[in-house]
Amino acid sequence: MLLEGIETLLVLSEAKTMSKTGSLLFISQSAVSKRIHKLEKKLGKKLIEPQGRYVRLTHDAMALIESVGPTFNELRGQIHDQSMMDNHKTPIHIDCSETLIFGYFSDLLAAAIQQDKHLILSTNHTPIILENVKSGKATIGLSAGHLPNHTGLLTFHLFDEPFYIISQQPLTDLPATLITTDLSNPANAYQSAVLDTLGITPLMQLDSYHAAARLALSGAAAALMPLSIIRGLGIHSAHTHSFSALDALVRPVSVCVRQKNYSINRVQQLVKTLCDYKPPLL
């Protein structure tokens, strides 16, 4: 019961609402509420407070998540390792960065799914991808952006994706301001230092490269854009600008997997297929 409550609290911390938490756990909203109430009673602490249609986690809840969250996810990953079997019917869940599917890997992954009907795809931001692989929710992670130095996972660097500046108007010099992605995302945070060195101020930070590209092409402001989005959207070269000062600003593309899962032949072959991929040039 205690582990059940902790799992529910961890999901609630990301989902923000009881209803979405229930959907993710495949239980009713009332069951979510009961699990949290039982955990509060067991610990003798208030863990959540209502905030409109959302819930707010208390300081005690945040401290609990910080303390037991990593251990709980590791335990869940080890349990998942024990259940993995090297046969053709074992589901392999690949958690991917949306932009990488959009700009590079759609054909490769589609071909893999046609060969293996037990492949499952999902999309997430890189920090969530790492947590999902660690916990066993995902078998393989295909991520974009800088990874922490110590992930506890097998990681394979595929390639470095270049950035360009997208603008409706012609550019001869680096602009003073740019629309960027969300730089509070740990996988993107490194971009802040590079932009600061170049004297560029993030004009607005969006959680979507697609939205940033559309705003740039509509004339709102120039935007910093990875090659995958430029390829996926088919942005014309007239609106795509390359500057040598941006050469150091790249987005690492990586595959991560738990060591135990990598010993499974189907998983290993899929990882090798991803590692052999050669990105097209602009």
C-alpha cells in the first residue's frame, strides 16, 4: 500500500490533476484520492492542497519525492528487468524526442515497427525520457539535448545536430534577440551560456520548436532552430541562416538503455540500428 501511494504521488507531481493521474495509472479519480489520503495518514503529513482544478504539492510532499523518487524509480526499473524476456512477443517501448521523429527517424522507426509489431513509441522531453528508461517505463530512450554526466544508463552518442536561425527577413548579422525553446529544461540549459557569450537575449522561450518556427516565419522575430525542425517543416533556404558563431551550439542526439535490457537481442539490434543512422545534411 505504501509503494502504491508513493507511485501515485510521483505521477500526480507530473500530471498536476487527479483525473489525469487516474488516466495514467488506469484507475478512477476517486481511487487516486484514496491512495493519497492513505499515504498522508500513514506518514502523518499533508501532501496535497487544492488549487483550482489542479492540486499543489506541499513542502512535505516535495521533500518526500526528492528523497524517495530516485530510489523508487530504480526499484521499479529492477522489477521491470526481471520481467523482461528475450522473445519476439516482449513489448519494447521506445520513448523519443518528438523533434527527432519529425526530422530524422520516422522512416527508420516505421520500418522497425513493420518488422516487429511489439514496438511501442511515445514522445517526451529528454528529462522525462531518462526517468522513463531508468524506471523501466521505457526500454530505449532516443533523446535530444545534453544529458547529465551520470545517468546510470548505457548511453550511445549518435550525432550532434546543428542549429540555424530562422527569419522571415534576410539576415546579414546575428540578431540581438531570438525566440528560443524552453531554456529551463535541463537538456536545453547549456544554450543559455552560449547565447550569453554571443550577446543574444532570448526574447521569449517556448515549449515548442514548431510554434517558435511558425512565429519566426510569420515575422514576429527570428528563432533559434535545430536542423530536425527545419527538415520536418520543409523551411525554405531563403529563411534559413547559418552563422559560424553558432558552430559550437549543437544539440547532442543520444540513445540510452538499461544495461540489463541491452543484453536482450532485439533491444541490442534496435539500438545498433539507431546508432548506424547517418543524418542528412541541410
